[in-house]
Amino acid sequence: MRTSGKVSNVANGLIILQDQSWLDKQRIAGKIAAAALLELEWYVKNKTFHSMATLDEIIGRFIIKEGGSCTFRGYKGFSSNYCTSINRQLVHGIADDTILQDGDLVSFDLGVTYQGAIADTAITLIFGAPKSDKQVQLVKATEEALMAGIRSIAIDRRLGCIGNAISKIAKNKGYGNITQYGGHGLTWNTPHSSPFVCNAGNPNEGIRFQPNMTLAIEPMFTTGSTKTWVDKDGWTVYCEAEMSAHWEHTIFIHADRVEIITDRTIL
């Protein structure tokens, strides 16, 4: 595995503090990933595709055209360009011949690699007219939790701040908070590295944030139970609750600020 920058030794593994070369490349990966999610939003809004497999092919071509590669395709045998999860599917779903129906909740989780640097991002959308306000509020609350987790980060604070901020919103709004899956570090050609970023935590626990640390933060809320299981395909994670939502951004920590690498609002 290629590494760059300084290495921070912590109890849960080696955390790579990246350098300017990584950041320059990760910013490009982040822009491509953000643009790909905007493309997905457009296709879902306009219903201009046939099946989930068709959409997977469209976005895979888009990412390659923009100069990136699909991080997840082939990763440990994964067969799609990104993860797509519908309704009670929580994460890691594989694109197939499923055709979305009005009111379906669909989450897209994608990674883009550019010259070895990676950006990882996710969004949950409602296909067509919502079935209920419950869907709309779940999606909003999960996005809100993502941004709260990002806002909690500051140099010398601890990793538990992120999960603490996320779990407060889940508790206040009455949602199930998934903690068995969560965020993670990123390094060269490796989409999942130390540290694990749990969606619950004590703000006084965990490693201290340092400049040049890069993380993917990804809250996942459900409308009730947090029990999950993996489908027989070996990838798709289902939740016991009626529905779930998943949002994610990749961030880079500077000495004086937190940069959202996958920010879609600046495109």
C-alpha cells in the first residue's frame, strides 16, 4: 500500500496524515463524486432511466468520462460502480434489474478514485412523490446529522465528538441510529482505513483531530429498530425497521477549518 505524509500511531491502527499531493488529487476526486451524485439526483427526479443496473452503467460512464474511476467496482469482489440501497436496504446494495416505484427511498453511496486519492459520498433520495411525511423527515434528519457531525470537528477535539453530535439528533428526533456501520479513514487506493468513525460516541474519547487528517462521515438512521443483517448476496445490508436513510461526505481537516471535499453546493 502506498502511503504519504506523516503517520499517527493509535490504538486502532495507523492513521495517515496526508500531504498536499493527496489533497490536490482528492479535491478532483471529490468534485467528480459530487457531480456524479448531482447526476443521480437529476435522473431520479426526472425518471429518465429504466432499472438500477441501467443507472449504474450511466453513472459509471460519467465518472470515467470526468477522469476518475469507480472506487467500489471490483473492491473485494463488489460488482457495481456504486452501492444502491432501496427502502429497508441500509447500505452496500448491488445495482440490479429493480425498477423504482413512486415513494421508494433510494440511497446512493459512491467512491471516486483519482490518481490513487479517494473521495466517498452518499445521499438518500425519494423517487417520485413521497409516501408520507415520515420519509421526508427521515431523509432531512439524517442529512442534518451529517452536517452536525462535520461541525463538531476542530483541532484537538476528539473523534467521539462526531458520533456524539450524530446520536443527539437521532435521539432528539426519535430515530434509530446505526452504530455497527459508520465512517472511516481514507488513504491511497484504500477506501476504508483507520479510524472507524462510529455514529455514537463520547466527545472526550477517541483520537484527537489533527491537521491533514481525512475522514468519511456517514450517519445512517432508521424509523425504528437498529437490527441489521446481510443478504445472501454477501453485500446488501437490510434493516429491520420500515425504512432507512444514509448520507455521507468526505472531509479534510486543516489547521483552521474543515473542508468538505465532496461538497455539491459549490458546483
